Amino acid sequence: MSQVNLETVSSIYHCSGKSTFNSKVVKNTELKLLSISIDKFIRKLDEAVSDEYWRPVIKSLKSLRFELCSAPLPNIKVIENSKQLQEQISDLLPTCTLAYPNFVNYLSSISKLVGDVSANYKNEIAICISEILHGLRKKDIAVLIKEPRLISYTEEVLLPLHGSNNISVVTPELLKDIVCFDKIIVIGPPRWFPDYIFTAPRAKDIIVIKHSWIKGTWSPKSIFPEQIKQRRASHGLSLSSLIDNEEEGLEPESLLPPILDLEQLNKNAENETHNQIDYVEARGYLLEGDWAVFLEADDEGSVLIIDLETGTPRPVKRIKMRELETGMFLLLRTSGGGDFIIPVANKIMGESAPIAREYQQEWKRLLRKMVRTKGYDFTIRKLVEHGSRIANKVNINNWMFERSIRTEDFADFKAIMTLVGLQGHIQEYWEMMKHIDIAHQQAGVAIRKMLLAQVQASSIQELKRTGIMEFSIPGENVSITAFRINQISDAVVRVMPWRIGALIKQE
Amino acid sequence: MANQTNKRKITNPIVPIFPFENLFFLNKSRVAEKLPDWAVFYIKLGIALATFDKDDIRLVLALATPTRTHAAAFITAGINYGRSFIPQEKTDEEYASFIFSLDPGTPVIYRDLDRKKNGVIEKKINSPDGKEYIGIQLEKGQWKYLTPDKARLVTVDERECIRLPAHQMGRQITTSSRFIRSVFTANANEFTLETRLESAIVGPVSSIYEDLETNLIFKSEAEDIPGKLSEFIRGYKEHPKGIAFRTCISSIYARKKPKLPIKENPFVVIFDGSSAFIRSRDLWRNQNWVVILDKTDRNLLYAAEHLTYEFLNRVEKAIKLDLPTIPDGIDAMVFGVTI
């Protein structure tokens, strides 16, 4: 990280003290009618909205509605998405007539409204932006959108509008940096965005564009219970007074795109653990781009991340699971699934890799068989008898799991080998596990070095902006992707071992 | 034995006005500009905090800022500046009496011109002229005899015992730079040569060190004198062993207080960022706190929650503190907590 000049920092303080806020309201009657109809339809469905039958079309409806009011989409994209949605509804109608006859009219009406929106689409947001930019010369302008996956569409539409201005399409993460624009154009109601966009503004002039039928009221939350009075009233108050919505409107939060439901994810995962032996205790993580993953709920376990917020010159690092926070970037294998260290470790071991892995799988398989046939209590008792100091259910589950290489203590390993009938080969197996362990450590170091070099060569800004970036390990058919963590589940659930580290995409 | 907190009796110390008018920085075009208002605010804030003096109450000052960068560095600069004008804990006579009362064999550090040497208290002697001298052995066969007025050249070494070499050159003392002499004037040498743990900064260490590299200029009528922000901080790790320091800098991941060669607690701890405060606050429960929260930080509200909990346990009586006017964009809260 390079030193920040005081002049640059000054621009941030200058913005904070003297920013002006304005709002622009766009009107689109067809979109308003469609949005309200979708809302009514969802309320009418009531609990049935989470049925397998309705979930896909509700997701599509909400996605289209959100996209249309959160970014200046190109005409062709709107036509395409609308057509797909109409086809989806059309496919649903025959079964709807039989199973849900009361909702056929709703669906038909919504389909027609989708067609109206598409046919009459004028890209009012783009027109509004164009009006704002009119007359501006050589300005640094940021267009802030909520959803990173809409960046490329927004950039495409804004390209002809640049002129002599420098226009950047940004997401909220980028407005944490020490950067100051002449103007920020915010697309969407203020409540879609983190408070700091308005309380620690990165521009002297902020303009909020939103549709007339979305409520725009917002006021900054107090950070401290009792504050020392400032010279003048906080500019934040002036923001809320500017976005005074006279029309009835939809709540901004209800318009946000559907995200993976962590609770549902947890339930589905738990349902898979049909036997009590092969499971791992895990926690769910919602990631950027509608992805999710389960990681072991082991606070002392470690994971590789990129942390761009602490300003360290080594953003690629291994941290304890308990230190994971939203905003950090998890590094996960995206080709092949599972741990990305294993193929690199296998390469380090060379010709001895296959036999080493066989040894590893053999004693674990026998231990799992023991637990399955004799039960945990018996296994624990026998391990203790054979000299194990820490035999319990949690540790046995770890030892059985493919991702753990060996026990930490030789005494525990000896106990396991004796129990499963491999007492004549203890030292041989132990040495082999040590061999794997060393290879894994070397692989970890190599991967971290390689990733650090790639991260430093890549655009950190792009990673912050989009929340996802892919890296590849040279010489290996392995790709690793950095995903921003958006939410971490509090609940610990049981999942099948193969779920750990395996990416889940929102259906 | 618990470390003593660096508290000295403050009886109306006279803190000269910080020479803001003379301090400049180089902007992106390499043109000298006056220190910005926000930096001036932070330095003034530090100076105001420096003279907080309540034995039974510790201060908590929380700031929510549009960016955390440089805030901790400038506040610490103000604190170290302000604290440097607080009189010594002991007067010259009291200090001489203290040194002269040390037991033979006590390890000490002796300032010999521009070098610091290890020594051991030997004995007191009374010369025929009636003067009292304290003898300090520096090497095998070499002693130094000092009169009471020279007592300030001697400080107690915190080590239990030391072995004297046959011959020692001592460690070079860095005397105060022209930049520091321009800012601190009469106090400059004492600021540079004497260790006092005035402050601790807990935060993202690499970012903090980046901030400390900020180049400054002291513009006088005669000339421009370059310096760095780090010269106000005098962090422990930048200085070779034995050289005076005023601040220690600790990582947000540290689970213990930093190991220092003196048994002293800082007067104030500056938590640079939400994570620093959340992770480390329990290590520094007996010190005054300055908590800097970046409004863009992902843990802002979580840190604010913890601060609110501290606030609920505050003392009711008002804290008298002459704080500078808070600039727009910065939210602030101050209260006292019983120690």
C-alpha cells in the first residue's frame, strides 16, 4: 500500500463537510404498474410464495423488477429478459390452471405488464444521467449501482455519454477508498446503500436517481449515544429532507434481489446428513454473485483469504475461522471442487502421491467402518484403552474426515491404528502421513506466494468493485476464485463432508 | 509488580502554542501547503487530552471520521507534544536525592555526552570539600563521580542486574533534529533523549507506519527545515535499543501488551480503527482511550455498540476538557469511566 498524500486525505474531509445532496425522480408508468402488481401477487400468494412451484417465477419477477430500477439497462437486455420471463410464465400457466386456478389471472396480467414495460422501455435512468452530465466538462464522475453484476451493462449504456468527463461505474466497496469525485450519481433509493455513502461522502455533489414509486426516506443513524455538537447541522439531515416522497411507494428493501436464504440452505444441508457418522459441523457463508459455501465450524481451523481493508502489504493470508468477517474475500477452488491444496501437494509428492493417498484413505476408511459398526461409545472407549488422550466424538469425526491428514499426537494415531488392526504398520503409516503433511505445508506456502503475486499484479479496484476475481495456479489445472463474503450464518449445522468448500449457486 | 501508568502531577503546565503557522506538507504537485484543518484539529485534540488529570477517572474519547488515515498519527503527535511540557515527576533536587539513595549494585544508564553507557551504582562519597558525589562504575576499573546537579544524566535501568564489559563505547544518542528543535524549542533535547511512555497506538501496523512517513516542513523566516511525522511519535521499534521513545505501536492481532524495556503504562491508548478497539480494548482497561472509528469500516456499528456499553458505565460528573471545535464530518463523544 503506498503512502496517501495529505492533499488526497484533505479532499475527503472537504467532501464530508461541504457535500450537497440532490435527488431526481424518474417516472415510468408501466414499470410502476408492474412493480405494484408483483407486490400484490406476492402478498396474495402468502405462504405459498416459498413453494418449489412458485419460487423460480417469483425470483425471475423480482430480479427483472430490481434490474429495471437499479441500473440503466440496454434496450436489448430488457427485451431479452422480458421475453424470457413471459415464456417462463407461459410455461407455468397450464399447471397453474389446474393447481392454482385463483392465480391464473394474476399471472396473465403480470405477463402482459412485462410486455408493456419492454415495449415502452425508454431507459429513463440513462436519460436522467444524460441530463445531469449535460454541460459538464472534464469532471470525475462516479455512477454508483447496487449490484456488481450489472456493471458491464451500465458501462455499455454510459459509454456514449462520457464526453470529456471521466465516468466510472462503482459499487459501494469502492467508495471506502481515499478517493474523491466531483459528482456521484446514485442509482436507487438511499436505503439500498450503506450509510457511509452519505455520511462519509466521496464527492462534493451527490445526486440520487430513483423511481417515483419507491420510498426515498432516509436519515442517518447516530453512531454514538451522546454526541458533541458540531459547528453546523449534519448534512445528512438535509439529504432526507430532499427526498420527500409525496406518492405512496414500495419499501426499498422489498425490491432488493432475492438472495440465497441461509436458513433454507442450512435446512437442505442438514436433510442430506442421513446417517450420523459422515457429517461435519459447518457454517454457511453467503458470497458475492449469488454463491454460497459451507466451511467447517472449527474456530481454530484456518482459511486462506484476501483482506483489503487493513492496509497490509500482504493481503493474501491464512487466518483462523473465527476471524472471518463480512467484506473479506474467501479463496475457494472453482475447478474440480474441494481443497485446492491437494493437487499442488500431490505434485510436490510426485510419484509417491498415489500411494501416500492410499495409505491416508485406508486408515480413515477402517476407522469409519469401526464407528459405523460398533458406534462412537465403543470406539472412544477402545481408543482410550489403546492410549489416546483426546478421543471424543468431535475429534473422531475430524480424524475420519478426508481433509484432515493425521492426528496431532502420535499417541492418538497409534491408538487408532491399533484399534483398526494396523498395529504392525504404525510407524510406516505415520511417516507417510508426515510426508503428506509436509507436502501440504509446502503447497500452502507456494499457493500463497503465487496468489500474492497475482493479487498484486491484478486490479485490486476491480476486485473491490465486482466482489469476485479468478486466479489460476501456473502449471496446474486449478482455478481459485476470490469471493467477497456478504453474510455469515450464526447457526452451526451438520453437512456432508463433500459440501465443505463446494460452491453452491442460487437456483 | 504492576506497571505504573505514566501519570505526572500536572500543576498548570504551560504548553506553548503549537507552531501550526510554520508547519507545511508537500502536496501532490510538490508544493508546500499549510497543514490542513483536520490535521490541525487532531493535533489540538491531542494537546487538549495531554493535560487531562484525574486520578480516579479515565477518559474515553471516541471519534467517527470519514477516513481513519493519519488521524492516530496526528492525535499522538499532539499528545506527545503536550505531555512533553508537563513537569518532571520529580524536581531536580528530588531526583538527585532519588539517585543518591539507590543501593550499590543498582544497574543504571549514564549519558556520557552523546553516548549512553551501562553502569552500576557504586557508592556515595563525601569529598574533603564537603561535596557529595555518587560513584558509577562503567567498566572494569573505570568510575564516574557525579555531583547532585548532574543526577539527570543517570536513569535507572529496569534490568535486574547487568555485567559490565571490560571496555564500552556506549550507544550513540540521537540528539534532537533541527526539525524537532524548531517545533519544541527549549524542550527539544529532553523530548529526544528521555524515554516516557506517553502513548500507545493499536491498529493496522503497516498503515500506521505509512502514515508516519509523511514528510513535513517547518518554515521559518530563514529557511525550510524538513522533518517527518514520525519524529513527533518516537515509536519504540524504530529506535535502536536504549534510545528514547515516547510511543509504542501494537498490532490489532496482538494478544498481549507489547514488551518494552520500561515498566510503564502509557498515559493514553489510541485505538486506530474498529478492529483495533474490538480486539484489544480489554488489554488497556486502566488507560485513557482515544477510539478512532472509520465511518466506512465494516465493523463500525459493532465497535459503536461496545462503546455504548462503556458509555452506560460512565461517571456522571462532567469531564472538563478544552476540546477544539469539531470539524464537519467528524462525530465525537467524550465521557469518563471510574478506574
